[in-house]
Amino acid sequence: MNPKMSASETQPSRAKPSWFLSQLQNMKRDRQFLLMLLPCIVFFILFRYGPIYGLIIAFKDYSVFEGILGSEWVGFEHFRTFFSSNDFWLLFKNTLLLGLYSLLWGFPFPILFAILLNEVRSKRFKKSVQTFSYLPAFLSVVIVCSMVIDFLSPGRGLLNQFLQWIGFEKIYFMIAPEWFRTIYVASDIWASMGYEAIIYLAAIAGINPSLYEAAKVDGAKRWHLMRYITFPSIMPTILVLFILKAGAMFRIGYEKVLLLYNPMTYEVADVFSTYVYRKGLIERDYSYAAAVGIFEALIALIMLAAANLISRRMGGKSLW
């Protein structure tokens, strides 16, 4: 044996554990956390990934009596029928505008609200405003829509009573097509602004106070602190939430639209989700409704990928 060899060189090298064994070791180490995660995993498997199997009815002439596997294949016939129908462009336009207005007007409000609320010095007033702003988040969509309808009622609605008091004629808001999108977006902002602001308030609370102190020493005013410290510090949080909001722009839930619209406002209120509801559950055209739902999901996926790409190139932050 060479006397110049070190002790470490004379000992046999230990083989590194395989990837599978290392994963088993990690699972054994984190078994308590994995057990806590298990109900969530089971939920997604049963109610998110499991139903994906049923999407094949979009490519079949589905019959309840013959079942999914026994129904006849028709390929892309339902998609061609939908794209060539008169409803397609109307639904596309209404869904796009409602989602775009909700993003343009609804997304900045929680950010502005959180920044302004952070500047309030009175703790009692700040807590009171926070409490009142969170309350709509604990109400169901049905209650929120009922409150909106009562508030805008031409008979006993507060807004119409105020308009009459200042000399204007009452307006039938709920049957006026030109008012539907405004009502939808405004009620959505009111219902979700306080709840969404919690995330931004948490991000603001994580900013290092020494940054504010150093800026004040240099003579910065409150406006400069908000502009050059608060807003840039929460920009990563803003970008991530913007990606999620943009991805969900086409995924407008049918519940709220269904509760607010009526035959007088179909031309501006009917969206993909309400159309799927009518075709699938009311008219029982399951295959056609599934095809429309798949198209809506694909558009939402494209929007999510586009928003993620824009965010990565502009701010360097992305979901993947």
C-alpha cells in the first residue's frame, strides 16, 4: 500500500442512495406532514381529477341509458356545432368583457385599499374599517345578489330613492342591459375587496421597517414611502395574484350571473358558464354542454399561460 495515501482514500467509498430510497427516507421523515396533506390529496383525486374521465362525453353522442362507454363516438361534431352557432360570438364577447372589466377594475381596488389602510394611524378606525370590509366575504352569493337587487329596486331601493330626492327619475337597473356589467363588476368589488386585501396587508407587514426609517431620515414624505418602498416591496405578491386573476378571467361562475340576469339582459349577461348550465342541466344536452365547458377551460388555460409569460418577462416572477 502506498504510504502517501490518505486515510480517506484507503477506506471504501460509500455508494449514494438511489433516488427511490432517498424519496422513501424523505417520506419517512415528513410522514406527519404528509398525513395532514392526505385529506386534501384525496379530495382532489375524487372531485378534481376523477371527473376528468367524464369529459369524453364531449366527443360522444352521450346517452344516459347506454352510459359513457356505450355511447356512440361523434368526434368534434359538438365543437363544430357550437363554433358555427349564433351563440358563440355573443357568449365569447360577454365572457371576455365581464372578465376583462372585473380584472381592470376589480384587481387594483384591493391593492389600493390595503396601501391606504396601512397608512391609517388610528388603530381603532383601522380595525373598524377592516371588519366592515371583510363582512361581505362571509355572505353567500345568494345573499349578496339579493342585497344588490333590493338596493337597486325601483320601488324601495335606496339608490332610486336618492335619485328621486335629488330630482332625477328612477331607473330600472336590473332590466337595463347597459347597466348589467357595471352592477356585476361593482358588486364583485364590494364583496371581495376586503377579503383580497388581507393578502396585500400581510405582504406590507413583512416589509423591513428600517427601510421606512432610512427614507424618513432622507426627508421622504408619506407619498414617497408608498411609491418607492411599499408598492415595489409588494410587487411580487401583486404579480402572482395577477397571474391567477388573469387565468380565471374566462372562468366566470354561473351562480352570480344566474341570480342577477333575466331575459331582458341576456344579450349582455349570458356567458359560457350560464350557457353550459342551460344546455346541460335544463335542456339535458350533456355532450354539447361538455364540449362548451372544455372550450372554456382551454381558453382559461391559454390566458393563464399568457399572464404567466408576461409576468415573467416584465417582473421576473411567475408560477412556473
